[in-house]
Amino acid sequence: MPEKHLSSGFDADLTLASTRLLEMGGLVELQIARALSLLHAFDPDVVYAVLESEQRLNLMELEIDEEVSNVIARRQPAARDLRLLLAISKCTTNLERAGDEARKVAKRIRRIQANSEAPVIGIVEIKTSAEMAMSLLHGALDAFARMDSAAAAHLVRDDVAIDNEFRAFTRGLIAEMTANPRVISTGLDYMVIAKAIERIGDHAKNIAEFVVYVVKGTDVRHVPAAQLEQEASS
């Protein structure tokens, strides 16, 4: 959370912006959990809830960005304060896009369920990566709330495991579709679901990287995980 300043009003502005981001993060977590629950048990009411909350997420993104812009204009922050506000804006974008991916998952599962002749496809890797992505996002938001750069850097490595599960599922699915063209249509739907989950992990990783940026003052996007951990612990 923000450090204390001489101006209590400035503290309140920074706290409000951070709190709003975490509030949005909680909604996105719920959105993703609902969408991924459909992998285990389909429920049209859950699909509706996921699709309906998309508008609220879009509105929150606009509101938080406006708050950040207003604080920058009024307070003219520098150093860590400016990094925090910039990170909040970037993280808000990542959260909104993670919500978009949850929406894709819900819509594709609804489409699969609507096809009474859809063949059964093994999705163990999808379910595993879904659990990983949810854990990664929760950890990234927790690291942001505590401004824990070491924890954030560790999370970046977890995204690699999600990528590996996605690649494993893709290889297996391509082989299955090649052997049995009847599964191609459903297989492509599951491919979109798997990719959406992989992207949720990417957005969570991005949030973790911005925690390191705020705390350490170094932009660690696109750097190797080992270098990022070193930067976070220095």
C-alpha cells in the first residue's frame, strides 16, 4: 500500500486508487472462478452472470483510469508515487483483459454444451492450468496489496508452468484432431478455452511485474525470470 506523506489528502488519493484496483481484482477473480467452474459443471445461470459482469468491469476500468489521471494532475507525483499510479493504470488494463478471457471461456463452454453431438475430449491439462492461473492471479493481487516484490518475482516463474500445460494440451489435441476429424470443431473450442486460461496467467504475471516496478523502480517486463528475481531481492 502507499507510503505516508505530509499531505493526508495525497495519502487518501493513493489509498483510494489502490483500493479500487484491488476491488476490481476481486471482481475479476470471481469472474474467472465462475467461468472456470463451468469446466466441471455447466450452469447457464453462471454463464449469464459472467457475461453480465463484463460491463461492470469495463466501467471500473474507466473510473480507475480517471481517478489516476486526476491524482497525477492535482498532485504531480514523482518517484515511487508516480510509479504506483502508472502501475495501477496498467494493472487495471490487465484485469479488464483477464475478465475478457473469462468471458471467452464461458461463451465457448456454452457453445460446446449446446452441441449435443460434441465428442468427449480429455481436458486434464486445461483444468490444471485453470487452477494455476487462478492461484497466480490471487497471488499477484496479494503481492500488490502488500507491495511484496520478492513474492511478485516468484510468481513470474509460476506462469511458465501454465504455459507448459497449454503447450502439452495443444500437442495432444492436435494429434487427436489429426487422427479423428470428427473432434475438430469441439477441439478448436477447447483450444480457445486453453488459450484464454494461458492469457489469464500472462495478465497475472504482468501485475506481478508491476509490483517489482513500483517497489524497485526498475521495469522488469521482458526480462528473464532469474534476472527479475535478482532485481526484486536486491
